[in-house]
Amino acid sequence: MWRWGDSYWTPAAPETDGGFMTTSTATPAAQVDDDDFQEILAQTRAFVRGVVVPREQEIADTNAIPDDIRTAAKEMGLFGYAIPQEWGGLGLNLAQDAELAMELGYTTLSLRSMFGTNNGIAGQVLVGFGTDEQKAQWLEKIASGEVVASFALTEPGAGSNPAGLRTKAVRDGDDWIITGEKRFITNAPLADLFVVFARTRPADENGTGIAVFLVPADTDGVQVGAKDRKMGQEGSWTADVHFTDVRVPAAALVGGSEDVGYKAAMTSLARGRVHIAALSVGQAQRALDESVAYAATATQGGTAIGNFQLVQAMLADQQTGVMAGRALVRDAARAWVEGTDRRIAPSVAKLFCTEMVGKVADLAVQIHGGTGYMREVPVERIYRDVRLLRLYEGTSEIQRLIIGGGLVKQAQRG
């Protein structure tokens, strides 16, 4: 059940025993019913459009999310909306996650990045593959926003394909020693916990040899580099992270297995692709709305440019892309929840929607003309921000390989 505040929603406090949830991880996860979810969605929309949108320029100028917005997001439960209720989260399934992401995508993408790793690629590693003890230690703190978790997979020589991983973990008695370098790690400058992927041995007939470890950010040997200077997404911080002879106990090995890492990475990334696709739809909707509003009011020769057929054609292409993307996201999310397709459909949705939002943003700048090229105009920021969506959680090229290769394998098996 839910406890509703004056402005925001938060999950009701669960029964605990010694500070940890008493519910077994074997118990089916509690679900948010449609009525509660519609209220969550409405509150999120009000927060995004009424609180964050008016401060987008402030976020861009300061390259930071204001503390009051961060605090409000914590109070709303946004740091743990996809974490199961037994661990203090809201427990949204991926179909609900996608609907929420389309609302979050309506504003600066740095808002979603603030809590995206907690709910997504980092948090889901623990949800899906952590031991009961690891979940008890970390998930409630992640869900509340007390802990910011970062997903440390990408390296200078291993981006979309984790098989090229070079970070090493070597056993030393009961401990592990981790050495390597990670690149472009979202929320690294703010992270309290790194979910670190490392190779324990070369791939062999027994498995990939890729493990994943839980490494607190204050562990000796962990060094976070300077914040990256990016093309866009001001307010979302990324940085390199160096691990130099970082010693962690055996309990830090996720799932207690040296071969969990590759599957955990692939599963978390595939789930994240549906989320990124939904986020893209939200940004595309915003670009479309900005374009329609501008076309209806800006004039050339005393005539609103929206009355010109070629401008209407651009608006039509934007609307078609948004509607197609929204339908595709919902279909892919439903397939994930039902368990009917957790490989090809996420890649299809991610490929189409991230490419689509790039085209919609480009058309938005075109409709705005010279105005759209100016800083402090929303479509200029959107144009820069959405370019990254085609890169992370696997590039468009990787998605095409997953889709095409998967179709061929299905035919060969059939």
C-alpha cells in the first residue's frame, strides 16, 4: 500500500527485523496496482513539468541538479522505483518503468540520470543476481537514495562488448584484488558504491570468467577522475574510475560466483534498453511539443509558419515517429514482463526509438530555424542531449547485430 504526502508519493514503511526486510527473496514480488500506478504517474508528471522544466536552464548553466530537486526525488521514491518493495522500493515492473520513463524523458535527461543507475543497470545487478546478504546490505540504501550506485563496466577497450574486458580480479586468500580502469561511468563523482565487472580468468568451457564485485567508493585504491566534459546532458556527471590493487572480501563477489558477471551485464543492459527507448520517446514528445508551439506562433510575412505545408510535413514526421516509438516501447516492455522476449525486442525498441528521437530533434531545430540553433532554446539542448542515447546500453550497431544474429539463430534452431 502507499502513503501519500501533500505533494509527492512515498512507499509505506515495511515491516523490518533488525533493519532488514523480513520477506524472503523467494516470495513473489509485490506489484503496484493500476490505480496506485496512475497516481504515481500523475505525481511524476506534475513534478517533471511543474518543478524541473522551469529550472532546466539553471541545471544546464550550473551543470548540476539543485539540492532541493534531488531531495524531492528521494522523497518521491524515484531513487528506488524499480527496486522491489521488500527492499524499500516502489516495485514497478518494466512495463510501468517504461511509462514512468516517458514522463521523466520530457525534461532534461540529467534528472533521470541522477537516479537511473540505482534503478537500472547497477541496481538490477543486485536485484537479479545478488545474494540475500548482499541485497540486505545495499538495496534499501539504494532505494532510498542514501547510496548512489554506479555501473562500472565500460573500459577504453571494452564498450558495447563486455567480452573485451581487461580489468582483472585476482584471488588473494579469502579476498580479491581488483586492478583496472573504467571509462564514462555515470554518477561516478557521486557514487557510494561501484558495481565493478572484472575478469578472473580467460573464458573457457566453464564460463566467461567475468565476475562482478560490489566495491564501496571509499575503498583504498579507488580513484575517481575529473568530471568528463561532454557534448550535452549537463547535470549528469560521468568520469573515469581507476582501481589500483583494490582489496575486497569474498562477500563482495556478486552471487558468490566468478561467472555471474557476463550474464548480469547482459541482462541489466537488455532491460535498460527498454528504459532508454522509453526515455527517448519522452524527449521526442517534448521536441514535438516545442515544435508545434513554435510553428503555431512564429510568423513569416505575417503568416504563422505552421500554416506552411512543408512545416506541417515536418510536424507530421515527428508525430509519426513519437507514436510509433511509444507503441514499440509498450510492446517490448510487455514482452519483457511476460518473459516472451528479453533479447530481440529490447534491442529493436532501443534501436528504433533512439534513432527516431535524433530525427525528431533535428526536425525540431529545422522548424525553429536560426532560433533553434541558439543556446537557452530547449530544442538546441535536446538536439545535443539525445545524441548520447544512440551510444549507451549498446550502440545502434550493436543492436543491429543482436537483432539480426538473433533472428538467424531462431531460424536455425527452428
